[in-house]
Amino acid sequence: MIKILKEIWALIRKETILIWKDKRGRIILIMPIVVQTLIFGFIASFDLNRADFAVLDLDHTHSSRRMSQSFDGSEIFHRTATLQNKAQIKEILDSKKAQMVLVIPGEFEKRLLNGSPAQIQAVISGVNSNVASSLQYYVQRIVEDFNTSRLKDEEKEAVSSSPKYVLRSWYNPNLETRWTILSAIVTILAVIQVMVLAGQSVAREEELGTIDQLLVTPMATISIMIGKAIPPVLVGLLQSTIVLAVSCFFFKIPFSGSLVLLYFGLVLFATGIVGIGLCISIVAKNMQQAMLYSFTVLMPMILLSGFATPIRAMPEIFRYLTYLNPVRYAVEFCQRVFLEGAPLESVATLLFALLLIAVGSFLFSLLLFRRKLS
């Protein structure tokens, strides 16, 4: 047993030296992760902090001016133009000078005073659906505040007895998408480098002509595969640690869960990705082919992870495909442990799925390697 462990350790050292011997290679392993984490933290956000809008007031009354001023007084909306007719709406949206046009129809105040339905129209550019959805939400909130303000002025007694609501958000009090994104890319950013390193491990031996030297050693096939698998797993854990450190100490996102539980899940996840990468490396005939195959597999895995698109919004056939995707389980696991502080019993199903994928992919890569040798 000790002899086998020494053989595996020797192969781990060899693989680690190959990864770290090149100065540029070391920089590539660390610097992109730091830069990408900062970019995701500062730039990749679905939060809407500013929206340019224009006003078309066809009523020109006290109530219509009060409505437009409600938008002017918000922190989100910034008026860039005041229109005179409906023909200008298309022009200003097409020119990107405004993302929304607030249209207040004629007889707006008259309808309000008569108790008739008084509608306003928010014409929103739907080029970016995320921004359009956020604009709809803010418009709704401002109109609700306008109605509440009117009732307070005109029917104070009715307002005092009307129900009020208080909105509270758990795990992300200010609903910052930065928290959601950074807690997910702990796994997303690491998976790319881990897949590439694992995908090149066997293909590199074939391309350099050293595969025969490896095979004539007294090492068993499983020992070779374990020795090939561990260095990429360690690189993945290092990169996840960098992302975690930047998220917690630079962006001040509170880590609510157990580090031991988090790293246990990350080890299972990285092992599963390495298993898939080894399968690619065994099938590929050279490093260039392995790189191409790795990125061909990576893109669908990330898209089907639920990171960018909710899984429930996907077509049914793709929702079933996500059950085979380790990134799906890793993203959910990481977010729940990071933000919610979920205990082991709450994420046991996710860990079991990651374990199945890790064992299954590694055993399949072992089978492919043995068939290739035979």
C-alpha cells in the first residue's frame, strides 16, 4: 500500500511540476481568476442604477406635472428630453437617448377627479429584456407611491386604516446581483481551468511521446489515473479559494456557511470535472484536439447550470439534461452554503449528485484508458 502511495505521489509531483514549471503558465492559472472575479464583481450586474427617460405630457395639468415629477425625483430615472408629440417617441428610443418614454394622456387629471380609470403609458425599449423588466418594476412602484400620496392628501382617514406591507429579503437584504453572481462563479471560473488541465493530461503524454515511458512503469492503471487527476483538482480548489477570498474580503459579501462543507462539495465537483476532462483527454489524439473538445463541452455545461438562465425557464428537454450537469449542482450548492449558510442535511441531495457524477466520470475515464491501452 505504501509503495502504491509513493508511486501516486511521484506522478502527482511530475504533473504538478509540468503545470507550474512555466512562469507564464503560473500567471495564467492565477491572474485571470483575480481579474475575472473583479470584473464580475464590478461590471456583471443585473441591478439597474440609472435609466434615461423622456416625458410626453398631453394633459399639462397639476396632476400630470406631479406624476412626471414623481419620476424625476426617483434615484433611478433621469429625464433626458420632454417631447411634444407621439411621433417623437420612436425617434428618441431609436437614438438611444432614452430607454423609456412616459406618456401622460389628455384628460388625465379630469379622469382622476371624476374617479374614472386614468392610465399612463410607459413605452419601454425591449432590446434588453432584463432592463425592460426592471423598468416595469420601478414604474409600478412609482405609480403606487403616487396613488398612495394622492390618497393621503384627499382621504387621510381611509389611508390610516388601509393595510401596509414591509418587504424583507433573506440572505441578500439589498437584492444585489453581485452577491448572486460571485457566489456562483466560485465554481464557474474554476471549472474552465480544471477542464482544460485535465483534458490535456493524457493528450500531452501522447503528443510528447512519453506515454510509452509511463506505461512501462510498474504503476497500475488506476494509480496513473489518480496521479493525473489530483493536480487539476488542487488547481481548481486554489482558484475557488481566490474567488472566495476576493468576494469576502474585497467585496465584503458575508460568508454564512461552513468552510469545511463548502470545500467538501468543491472537491467532489472538481473530481467530477476532472473525470470528464480525462475522458476527453483519452479520446483526443493531441492537445489541440483536447482543447477544442474541452471548450465544446464547457459552454453547454455553463449555459445549462442555471447561472445565467433559470432552469425552470428552459424547455423541458433541456431541464432533463441539466440533471447530468455537475455545474448545475455545484452552483446551487455553492450559493446555498455561501449565502444561506445551509447545513449538511439541506444540501445532502446536491452532494450525493456530485458524488455520483465524480465516481461515474472517473470510472468511465479509467475504462476508456484501459480500452485504449489494449
